[in-house]
Amino acid sequence: MVDTFTLGRTFTENKGAINSLDFHRVSDLLVTSGDDDSIRLYDTSRGTLIKTLYAKQCGVGCVVFTHHQNAVICASKHEEYPDDDSIRYLSLYDNRYLRGFKGHMGPVTSLCMNPKDDTFVSSCQDNTVRFWDLRAVSCQAMINTDCSHSPYAAFDEQGLVLAVSAADGLIKLYDVRSYDKGPFVTFPTVMGLNREPLRLDFFKFSNDGKTMLATGSQALCVLDAYLGSVKHLLKLTPSSKRSSSAVRYEVACSADGKYAVAGGGDGVIRTWSNSTGEHVASWRGLAGATPLVKWAPNANLVASAGTDGILSLWIGASYL
């Protein structure tokens, strides 16, 4: 199936790099945020741009859907507003902030909505992961990480387990119902291609909960989600630009959990088998680094975006 994907549509409205994108879990909607301080909402069934909103004062460094199709949570990007609400609850319907969430003392590095309720987590360069509820202003709980670089946090697809990156390539798993007791398991250090601890920039659980995909130091790691053992370590293609080492690559997982999809510095989207680590397909698009990749939860549709500000929609043969 993955070798049938073709480039369906591209969008060039962004005047700067796209820094995050997210699919709605039920509706055919995609939201992006960009370095031009924009939030853009797309209809993926029609391949059209619905609307563009701007946050000129504070910028947008990350955006994710809530469970409502007209509401998102987004993080400020401009560091000159350290005392401002670093996270906002935004209505896309009327471009109105519904609530602000204060507490972090630095740029937010990730946002993740719980798949099952109105709670979400954020990670920040202040080395903390915070729990929030859309219905309350104050932080519900906080985890102090010992991550020497920007931490990352993500729920599993059942909303029961929270994974948090720590120092030296470690991943700690918390039971969401009793996170105050500390992690119930810590995965062994993930070693990179250079045999040094992998600096983890991004990770996600597969839909079936059996696999974790992680990226860092231009490498893709396929992990056993129960044991933390490394099944495959794959090299991502870097950009030729000197700044490529600072680019955070994301990775997507197919709905059935069988394939990992990631972009590269050469504009090519590559797909690997999670069971064998074999490279099975390449989708060639436009020139430019494409570090951001997301697989739609309810369709054979993949979105990719990155440093050139171009959003691409890739369509599988069974999509129509």
C-alpha cells in the first residue's frame, strides 16, 4: 500500500518555515503553525485552505487540536514575552482565546492532547513537563526532568501512559493515573548511530501500543513499547545546510502500526517496515527539508512540511 502514495496537493501560503502540524482525530481537518506567526486550517477531503489566523504579538511555536474541530491549543514562540501566557486555548471559529495557561519559564517544546479526555501535557526548555486541564487555568501537576536539552512528552493512544524523555537517551513511562509515584519503567539508554546516547527530539506510540518511534541526531529508532529494546536504528537523510543539525525530525506511523514514515533534508519522504527495518518506499516531492510528517488517523493520507514553508498532502491509492 505505501508504495502507491503520490503527491496530491501542495500549499505555498506560508511565508516562513512550518513548525508544527496536526490532524483532527475524527474530522477531515489539518492545522499548521508557522514562523510567520500564522495558524492555518485546511480541509483535507477537498484539499483546500479554510482560513488563516495570526498571532503577531506572541507568535506560534506549536499547535494541536483539542477534541473539538474548531478549537486548538497553541504555544507562544517569541521569547521576548516570558511572562505572557505561554500556552493558549484558541477558538478557530471566531479567533478568540478561551483561556491562557501560565507556568512555564521558557519556550514550550511540545504539546500533546490526551486522546480520551480534556487534559493535555506540555514540555518546556525549563526542563519540566506539566499537566493541564482545558477547564482550569492552573497547572494540575508537574514533572521535573533531568533532560540536558529540550524534553519531550507524549501520551499513548489509550491515554493511560505518558512517555517523557530524560538525559542520556532515556525514556521514562508514567501511569497517568498515578504519575506522582514516579515512572513505572525506564527504558534503557537509546544509542545512536555513532554509538553515543541518542538525543531524543521526538517520539510517538503506534496505534496498537506495541511500538514506539523516536527520532534524534538524524536517526530514526523503532522500539518495543513494552520492553524498550531497540528493534531497528535507521539513518535519516540530513540537509546539506549547516543548520541542519538543529532541525528536529518527526516521524509518523501508519494506522495499522506496520510502517514508519519520515522526511529528510532532500525533500524525499521515506517509509520503512517496523517489523524488519527494511526500506519499502520513497515519495519524491519538492526540494527542501521536510522534517515534519503526520499520518491522518482516519485515511491513507500523509502531510509533510518543513523549512521551505510548503505543505504537501500525499494520497494513497485507497484514499478515494
